Amino acid sequence: MGQYQWNWGVILERVPDTDEFYYQWLLSGLGWTVATALAAWVIALIVGSIIGVGRTAPNKWISGICTVYVEIFRNVPLIVQMFLWFFVFPEFLPQAAGDWVKQDMPLPEFFTAVFSLGAYTAARVAEQVRTGIMALSRGQKNAGLALGFTLPQTYRYVLLPMAYRIMIPPLTSEFMNIFKNSAVALVIGLTELTFQMRQITGEYAPANPIEVMTMTSVLYLIVALAVNRVMAFIEKKSRVPGYVGGGK
């Protein structure tokens, strides 16, 4: 390391044999990372909420199916799921549909990464939703039913509004993780931030790869801190006295 010549301006240099600069590649990768994570988070919240509610349902069949979903998607490594959805799943479709998925579908790497990451994170969100509902007193459910609400209405108007408010802290962690987990999408060719970093420090390696890797880490850190601050603001505004962080 004593012979290493530091140059923090390396990302302002031009990529060899191209008209682009290293920083443009990193910013492009950051854009794909954010787009993938946000789109996957929408899926994770919607599917995770449905599965989480299903796990607390009195119907054993519904609860069992939702439990199977959680156990499969939570315990199979994300990288394996990415490979399965991208390379294996199209082979089980009718030939025309499979060919479309493999060849003609727009942005196949992006949509596969979004779906895979969303389905994987949904299993984790489902557990947060289930825990949030279970943390509420049984009296709230009984009160909703006593008011004449159906069971779905009781979940919609009584249980879920409270459960979401008290599970914001663990959801913050999942929201931050989804940005970091999006790096796995490089294995199917999505040009997100980690993919661009590896491309820059590999095939197009400048004389200062350590600086490029450090700056990539800083970009991830900035995104994580931004997510943390946004979620902290939401938590503060929606805090429930007696359930979250003190307050009377």
C-alpha cells in the first residue's frame, strides 16, 4: 500500500475507448439500483401485507398456504431465486411465452430482478405484519367485530392501521436492506451500482480501483441514510403511545 498512488478524481476520467466517464457509469448504476429497489418495495409491501394477514387468519388452509410461502421465499437464498426466475422459470412456460420472456420482453433483467427481490422481501415483510397484528390486544379485534364489522373490515379499519404504525422500525430495516440486496441482480446482468463498480474495476480497470470501490460504498451509504431519515420522520409522525418508543 505504501506504493499506491491515491487519486480521488479518478471517476472524472474518461473510460478507455468510449465517450463516457466513470462517474456516469456509477450514476447510471445508482439509478437502476434505486429504481429496482423502489419497485420491488411496492411489491414487497403489497404481497407481504396480504401474506402477513393470511398468516393470522382463522382459516387453517389460508394460514398454511401463507406459511409455506414465507418459509420457501425466506429460506431460499436470494441469488438462487434470481437464477431460477431468470433462467429456469421461462423453460416451464409454453414455448411462445417462454421465448417472449427470454428474448422479447422489454428490460428482462430489470423486471426479473424487481419481481424476485419483491417476492423475497415480501416474505420478510409478511413476518413483520404478522408480528404487528399479534402485538395488538385481542380486545381490538373483538371490539371491531362487536361494532358489526366483518372480519376483513376489522382488519382493514381496526387492526392494520395500528399494526402498520407500530411496525415502522422493523420495516425501516427491511427498506434499507432491499437497496443492498438489489446488488444481487448483477448475477443476471442488471447494470445496477455493484455491476458498474465491478465493470469499472475489472474490464475497464483504472489505475485507482480502490477509490472507485470506496465511492460506490459511499453512494450506498448515502441511500441508506436517506431511507433511514425518511422512515424516522414517518415513524415520528405516526407513533402510537404505549407501543413505540415511549410517549404518553
